[in-house]
Amino acid sequence: MVNKYWSDLVNRLEPYVPGEQPKQAALVKLNTNENPYGPSAKVIEAIREQAGDNLRLYPPPESDQLRRAIGDYYGVGIDEVFVGNGSDEVLAHCFQALLKHKKPVLFPDITYSFYPVYCGLYGIEYQTLPLTADFSIRVADYVGDNGGIIFPNPNAPTGCLLPLADIEWLLQKNTESVVVVDEAYIDFGGATSVGLVNAYHNLLVTQTLSKSRSLAGLRVGLAIGNSRLIEALNRVKNSFNSYPLDSLAIAGAVAAFADEEHFESTRSAIIRDRELLGTQLAERGFHVLPSAANFLFVRHLSMPGSALSAGLRQKGVLVRHFNRPRIENYLRITVGNPEQNRALVQALDQILV
Ligand SMILES: *Cc1c(COP(=O)(O)O)cnc(C)c1O
């Protein structure tokens, strides 16, 4: 129903629907790719230290300290780093600042479902290109005239990784528009494209602290690219919200990049358990896509995805099911800690008798 008080745009919007954040703590939550391990103790300490009288002040608007820490971590200059309130906000700014042109923006048919939502919000034309039968991105499809290209690497919700050589090939064939590589899951097994930003001034790489750094609740995302691309993002940011990162988020995020040991030990545990869980699921009749992320994308050879997802919900295990063409029988399952993974496998054993 059209609401007369709403703008035409809002009447036509189809917002993104995030995975359920249940109020019951008892559920085994494997539906939103959160990290099962808490953030570094040094992050908590830094936030605690920051929580004082200074909260009466606005935070530094350009988050210089954090951008310098990220620049140092990745070996790029502070002018090549942008930060925002979660990478979703960074991506929104990318769509408005860099991907809105007269020609359509290109992304895969099966990908992060926020991309078409941003296109709707900003009135951007887009064209989806089908993944191959084994759900990989064929870069040769992305060479036509376009207003920009965006895809996650590894892709979501498939977990499939595109080799750096393919990304570099794509950049060489596509010099007239911006290529955004959304590296939300890159730390779980892929090679980052950050090293290509000096050679390719149309490459923008986005990342988040929500997954590999266990800070989904802090809302910190970033982009790395040539300073002219970063300047475009700053122009949008400074026309929208001068202070996207609060002082606590800045302090916590700086501390997160300083604790390499916590980062390494938690991500290697998740990578190890992903392989174990993949084997256990395959033994139970699942087709498991190779994953370079902190989740598995799986299809049971006899049980439909909707029934499996509902059955697991009933047993207190939340996973993500997308009721969309080509993937309606797949489940996206976050790799949890060993106890959560065991609970999932036990629930499956009861459902699949
Ligand atoms: C989780 C995710 C994001 C967004 O993460 P934020 O929590 O907003 O930083 C972006 N892209 C993809 C593909 C994701 O899965």
C-alpha cells in the first residue's frame, strides 16, 4: 500500500533484511557470520580507557589515528584510507560517490544482497551477471561498458574466492570505471587486493572489523584505494555525517589492529574448524562449496533448504537460508566455536534420520 506521507522513493524501497538477532541467548547462532570468539582483551581495555569525561566532546571527524593505524598495517598512506560506521556505510558511500553513473553497475547474480538495495536507494541502474554452474565469478563477463563493478572476495554467500590474478586481469580490462572489491571475509583464507591499489587507481578495497576482528557490535569498516577515490568518499561522508565513528569505536579499532596475536589465533581456529565442519557435513550428505570465508555454503542432496533451516531453528540452531533462485536449497552456515559446531552436527543427525 502506498503511503501518502512517504516520498515516492521510500514507497518504492525494498530494504535489506539482516539475519535474525534473537533475544533468547540460548540459541546457537550461526546465521550472521559473527565471530564466535570475543574481541581482543586489549580492545576492551582501550574502550574502557576512552569511556570518560571526554565523551562530552565530538570525536576527531577524520579518525586520523585509526586511519594511520590502518595505513601502517597495510603499508599505504593515510590519504589512501577511509573509515566508516561499518563497511555497509562505506559501501553505501561507494555506490553514491563512485558507482552512480549513466551506465549500469555490474555485480554477480548471487552476491551480497545489500548491493541492489543501495542501487534502489540511490537510483542506480545495475546489471547482474550469472555465476558459473560451480558458483564462481567469470571475470571475462565483466569487460563490457559499465558504470562500475562490485563483488565480494571471497563472494557472499558462496564463500568462493577469486584469485588475485583474475582481479588484476579485470582491472587491466576495465580502466574507465571503478572496481570495488568487498573483502569482508578476506582474512579467512584469501589474498588481499590492497597491494594493487598503487598500480590501479580505479581499485577500491573495502574491509570490516565485524568478522575477522570480532567487532560487529562496534561498527567499523574501511576502504583502501587511491587518494582521489578516497576524496570522493570523504565528500559524501562530509555531506552526510561528519562523525561516523564515535570515540569508543576509534579507540577499540586502533587496539584491534595492534593485537596481531589475538587476530592470528582466532582466525586460524576458525579456518581449522571450517575444514573439520565441512568434512562432517559432507559425510552427512551435503554438497559443500569450497570456502575461503568464516561460513560454509551447503546443499543437502535430499532435504530442501527451507525444511532444513526450519528444522534446525526448532532445535535451537540458527542458520541463514535465502529463498532465491538458484540457491533456495542452500544454507549458509557460520563456522562457530567447536561447541557450536558440535551442536549443529548433533541437530542435523536428529533431523536427517
Ligand atoms: C558482513 C558483510 C559486510 C558488512 O559488514 P559491516 O558489519 O557493515 O562492516 C559487507 N559485505 C559483505 C559481503 C558482508 O558479508
